[in-house]
Amino acid sequence: MSTPLSAALFTPLDDLDPATPGDPFVRLHYHYGQLLGAEDFTTEQRYFLLRSRLHNAAPHGLGTVWGLRIRHEETTDPAGLRLICEPGLAIDALGREIHVPRAVCLDVGGLASTRFWTDLAPPPGAEAGERRRRVYAVLRYRACLSEMAPAIVPPCSDQDAALAPSRVVDGYRLCLEAAPPADPAATQRDITAIATPADPRGRLLAHILTPPVDLARFWSGADEAPLLLATLDLEPVGDPVERVKLAGGIDNAVRALLPAVQALADLALGIRLDGAPTPPAFQAVGVAAVAGSGADAGKTLVSVATSAAVKPASLTNSPPRLLRFDDGDGKWRTVAVSQCVATATGMTLTADEAWTSPTAFQVCLAGTGERAILDTGGRPLAGVVGEAVPAGAGRDACLFATFTPAV
């Protein structure tokens, strides 16, 4: 077990945090000449602090925000093993921020000689006689009182009572445990487990209308809401046991994650929401067809709109494919294209046939391989507008439309 500050200077509160318990929906109403006491200021603090925690937990969730990687170091003189938790930030299931400001070290080399070792179990699925033991790195929120200050006390009170802590420090407790904490998302509901209704909005409504817990849990101070950071297996060395060593790696992937909105946008949409705006990707926008006239009489002109100007040379190397649907046999037929030219807004294909009735057609554009179409800046086609494509990557596009003859 490790705490960030000296136990001689800081005392764990054990549910005496002035922010809990209490009602976060009550605040002070001030008036001229009002007499204020400690409880009034506690109520004022509780209103803002608990509502902030409620906002963290309910709309956003829980988990590691950044950092808090668990890694190991082996020592040689003497031989041993240390686990290091890197600095970071997390939010637990009750919405409390847990900040680890500096790396924390746990010396576990002599763990096999402690009573804690007898509480450990082999990894799941281990065979009989397995010497390895599974341990869990767990982070908990802890509040501590600090900075003793003079206090007014009743007459004849003990001299020590004339001092009282004047500060509350938000801290943490990092330790190894023999069992994983209970479901860290007990205050959340897994929307992916809701099978019906099938439509996304209906599932979201079912998710919202059935709260997972009584909201009062968020400010009752009734549980610790521990966060699992990592799992690891330890193996004793020697007979009798001299020390323990790490068996395999440290699994940091078991933890809950709480990424920033920007990270989710990057991952899901491929769109940066902060910083300078990035130029739009080179993508296909739409397609349309009209009957040819004049020199193009007896032909069909198909226009493809793109988000940026097309590099003409790339069309020479890889002309788009044009297909139309044949209602007679229900198959797609390749249409011969006599010319494909770049325009200011995309490209125009000249089809060597006239469509005299409503015709379903498609244009296939290459964004990958040796036939990739480029814009004037050299970027490959990145699919159709709206697709999330990593920067610098290409993607094929297929646009569908229906030609309707003019009346």
C-alpha cells in the first residue's frame, strides 16, 4: 500500500469528507446580517463539489483519463521487484477526480513472505500445483485533513483540541489486492446489452429511462468505488521462497477508460475538433446524368462532383468505370466511355450510348492501388463525402443514381 503523503502529516478521513454525505441540491440563501457558521460553509461547498461529481459520473462515466500506467522494474542488489504507477488522472464511479501527481513505487519483492500471499489465488484456468498468483492493482480516492490551525474550544478542554485541521486534501490510495473490485461501472448501464428495441433511439430511451442505481449513492459516502488499473501474475523464486518475480507481463488493458471527446471524434469520425481546421478530404460528392446534344447527340453525359479539383493525368491512367442496370436480365452492364475529362468541380464521362428510358447507373472511382484518382494536390480519393478515412489514406467510391429522360 502506498499513499502520496506522509501519514504523520495527513490523516485519512474515513467518510468524514465535508462533501459527503449530504444533499447537493440545497444551497445557501444569503441575507443582510446573516450569522454564518462552519455548517453553512460546508453546505456551500457541498453544493458545488457534489454537483460536479454527479456531472462527472452520470453524463461522462468513469475510468482512466490519462496516465496511471502500471509498469515494473527489477532490482539486482538485492534482487527484487518494484511496481511503478506513473502519474495520471482518473474519475471513479462516484465522479471523484483521483490525481496521482508523481510516480509511485510499490516494492513487492518480499511479498511471498507476507500473510497477503496466502490470500492470493492462481490465475484463472491454472493447473493444479501452479505456483503463480494473480494480483490486482487498485486505485481508490482518499481525502485527508491537513494544516492544523488554532480553533476555539470550550473551557477546560484538552490542549490538543485547540488545534483543528484547516484543509482537506484530495488524495489517493494505491494497493495490490487479492481480488478484483466489484463491477466498476455499477453506476452505469451497458447500452450494448439492451437488445430491444432494435432502433438506436429506442435503445437509448430504454437506457435512460431505467437508471442503474439510486442517485443518492453518488453523495451518500457509502462506498469507495475502487478502480482496477492492472492485473499481473507473480511467481515465487527459490525453495524456501526468497523473493517473487513477474510471471508474464502486466495487463493495463483491464481498466475502464474515459477518453476525451476529442479522442472519440478522432477515432469515430476522423475529424479534429480542436486546433486549426484541417482542409476537407478529397472525396466524391455526387453524380448525375443528362442526354447529350450537338456533337454529343446519341450519347449520355455523366457528371461526377468531387470536393476538390481532379488531377487530369490521374484520369488518363485510371478512367472511372460506368455501369447501368439492364431491366431485361436484371444484371449490371459495363458502359463504354469514349472520353473522361477533369472539370473545375469534378469530372465528366461521355457514355457511348443514349439512355431513352429511366436508367439506374453507377460510377466506380478508384482511390487505392495503381488506378487511384488524385486531386491537384496529389491526395488520393478518400471515398464519398461523410466517410471517415484516416489522413493520407485512399478509399474506393461507388456512386449510384437514376437517369430520367427529359419530357
